[in-house]
Amino acid sequence: MNETASPSERYRQGMATRRAVLGDAHVDRAATTSTEFDRPFQELITEAAWGHVWSRPALTKRERSIVTIALLAALGQDDEVAMHVRATANTGATREDICEALLHVAIYAGVPAANHAIKIAKQAFAQMDAEKAA
């Protein structure tokens, strides 16, 4: 938020949810690299995506994680797929959940989209396993 305005309740809730899903390190990195140019965007996604959508009670973080990964895979948003696969460590979505979601992507959005997302998920899981083993 800018220095003259205190954060809204939706922003505060969004930041708490964003940290719970993506982890403090990711959120701190985004804040550290934020500039005057992209700060309004960071505020928007914190309030809208994390404070409104991800904070709604109707779906669990696990369910939202599964839906998000499927949508991002269908849209070909590779970096976001990887980020949200890594976030499954915090949301409770399992590798089986992600596999099932990507099977849906194959049928409803196309085999190439699912195939590419599977490659990204495998890389993210390998990185997570390596970090856990270290």
C-alpha cells in the first residue's frame, strides 16, 4: 500500500491468505522487488485475488489450489503453474489431486496444454523433493 493510506481490511486479509498459500519467502521476495511501477498491481492482486477470491469460505485452499492449477495450465501460464504447484505444500493439494486436475485439462483444454503443465509440475515436485532432502 502507499505510504499515505493504511491497508484496507481486504488487503490485510489478502496478505494473510497470500502468505499462507505462497509462503513468507515468496511474498517477501515480491514485496522486496516491487517498484513504484508494479506496486498498484501488487495491491490489486493482494486485495482481489487473495483478499476476496482465495479468502472466501466456500472452497478450501486445497480445492482452490486444484482449480487454480488447472486454469493456469489451460491458459499456458507456465510460471504461475510452477508457483502454484510449489504452493501445494501449503494448501494440502496432493500430487494425485494435481494429476487429476491435469487430466481434466487434457480433455477440456487440450493435450498439449496438459502435457506441458505435467512437465512443469514434475520439475516443481523434483525441486520440492530436493529441497526437502537437503
